[in-house]
Amino acid sequence: MGAIKNEIRRFRFEHGEMTQQELAEKIGVTRQTVNAIELGKYSPSLEVAFRIAAAFGRPLEDVFRYLGD
């Protein structure tokens, strides 16, 4: 299966060095979940992916990219 790359870390730092905890609180998940998503160990649900993109004011495709097989 293909991998999903994300730019969460970059966008967190572009948004005032937002912590994983601050992002987690904004999107309604735990800090551990944000960490796992950011490290590529866990793929978020579509709803959580949209909430992450909205937290940064960016379209989904700016935050997440499918790399294919």
C-alpha cells in the first residue's frame, strides 16, 4: 500500500510554533494521536484530516499527500 506524507510539523511551526498538545486540543484528539499522525505511524480518519487542515486554514491537499504504491 502507498504511504501518506504530511506537513503537520511544518504547519505547526508556521503557526507560532504550535505544540502537538495545542493542535490536539483544537481538533479533539490526544497529543499521542497527533504525534503518531505526524510521524506517519497512523493515518487519520478523513474527519480528523479535515479538522487538521482547517486548524491551519489550509486545504487538505496542502497538509496531506498520498504517495501511491
